[in-house]
Amino acid sequence: MGTPSDRTPLAEQVEELLAPGGPLPIVAAGDPVLRRGAEPFDGQLEPALLARFVEALRLTMRAAPGVGLAAPQVGVGLRIAVIEDPAPVPPEVREARGRVPQPFRVLVNPSYEPVGTARAAFFEGCLSVPGWQAVVARYAEVRLRARDEHGAVVDEVFAGWPARIVQHETDHLDGTLYLDRAELRSLSSHTAMAERWTQPTPARAAAELGFDLPESPGGGAGRR
């Protein structure tokens, strides 16, 4: 580990953030860190500190709970995110949403590009926008390019719900919140979601709230 004089400001910030232990505080919408493009990771955290930070992101994501968490969501402007989804949903929901279990992954400097033009609309939420969900149309399939926490190349195609998680978390690293892409007429509190919109797809919500869905399959609700 470097001495205080040769640590980067980001390393000092992360050391201070990790000092109390336990889950990290999640930054809420309105904080400028969520609206700035994150700095590409290029060794600003030495390996031991990076490992501690990744473990803290995992702990925080699971405690929230969520299926993904980006470094800016804990106030750190680095292009690092973690994802994991046990997908504890009924079979009909899994089929409608393409939601399949995903192991824990670390994404360093991720980017994605669409595979084809199909889009799917799902209710989506965010740990940084607590209490609300809205329908977002996203690419149904994407190709992710990144590195893992050890520097190994990640080049993989994701479809269905995992593709949505990848897009949502990568967007965070570009200063984009899901609300920027949402159908605002669909904006619903968690109470309204529980009482009205638990169906596998948002077709009923679209009809009753008055918004259009893409022609490709869609539906669902989730938090990230």
C-alpha cells in the first residue's frame, strides 16, 4: 500500500469511506456525483484497496437490497459497478421478463452496444431514487465489454433482465439515471406498484396510465 503522500485523492476518499465498516451510504438523486461521467479506472486504487472497495459494494448492494450498484451511487466517481441477481421470482414472471439468475460480477470500465434493434419495456427502479418506479424501454440484448477486478477481459452478450441490469449500471457511470429514459406517465410509488402493477408485464399499467409500449416483448418491475 502506498504512503499517504503518493495515494490519489480517490484512494484517500475510498479509504475514508470504508473506515466505518458495514454497508456504505447510498447517494440519492440530486447529488452532482450521479450526474457526472465517472473517471475511467486506471489503477487509482491499489489492488488491496480495490478488493476492499469491491467487497463493500457487494455488501451494500445485498443489504439494500438491489441487483446492481455503481461506484457513483456511493459517491465515488470511478467507472466500477457490481451486479448480482438471484432472481427469486415465480416462473411466469421469469418467462415474461427474461429474468434469470446472475452470479456476482465486477465490471470495470464497462461499455455496451445493442445487439439488434428489439426493445423491451419494464418497470424499473433505482437505489438512488428510493420509493419510485417507472417503465423504461431498453435494448433487449446488448454486448458488454469491460474488465473484471483482476483485469481480465469481459466480452459477453446479455439478454432479457440481465441486459437491463447491465444498461442501468453502465448508465450510472455516464451520469444517466433511469428517469432520463423513463415513460414519466408510468411513474409509480412503491405503494402503487404493490397495489396495482404486480403483473408480469406493464401492459395493464400502459392502458390505465395512458402510455405506449414498444412492440417487442416487455414487462416487469425491479430495483437497482
